Amino acid sequence: MSEQYTASAIISFCADWEKQAEHFYKTLAERFPVHAAKFGVMAGECAKHKTLVQRTYQETVSDILETGYAFNDFNPSDYLVDLAVPEGMQLAQAIAQAITLEEKAIAFYQEVARRSQSLLATIPRAFTKVAAKRTERLAQLRSL
């Protein structure tokens, strides 16, 4: 179901999503020591993505409020992925789940960047930057 989401709601969604993704990668780092360093870096990147998006929004919030911008006919939950890491999950399953997460995240950030083009350039630039970082991560995951 598509609804109307304010820029603030999208930013809150991003922050929560990145926090969940950070936890997911930390769990993978603990569960799969062979790739602990790489998953740990990915967890740290999620925290950075959250900070980037939130900071960009906070720096331009008054300008957004003046425009009354909203994301119409859009449902961010369409991009969510189950991030549960059940006991006994094999590395191949975890990597497949991480790849799905990154594919959805890239699509989400690209769509939000496209939809926010009419805002100040800093907003879509932040979303585009996160999409690019996640595209790099997707390539890393596919090489594992």
C-alpha cells in the first residue's frame, strides 16, 4: 500500500533500517569468524550511513519545512528484508540474505534520491552516496 511520507518519516525509516542492518552485520561477524572483519566493517558503514542521512536532513530541515515536501505514492516497507539470523544459519544463507538486503537498500536509496531531486541538492546527494556505498558492498558480498 502506497502512502504519503514526509521527509522526516523517510529519514526516520532510514535511521531505523540502518540500525537494524548494523545489528545484522554485527551478528554475522560474531557468527562467522572467517569473515568477521569484513562484516564488522559493514556494520560500521551502516552506522555511518545513518549519521550521514540524519545529519544531512538536520542541516536542511528548515528548508524542507518551507517546501512542504512529501514522498507521495511510496511505501518504504516494500524495501524491508527479514534480518533474523537464526541459530544454525549457514554462511551461504547469511551471504544470500545480506545480498538481498543490499539489493533492496540500493533500490530504496536510489528511488528516494530520485524522488527528492526537487529538494536542496544535499538531500538526494546523501541518498545517492549511500546507494553507491551499498553497491560497493554488494560487490564485496558477491565475491565472498
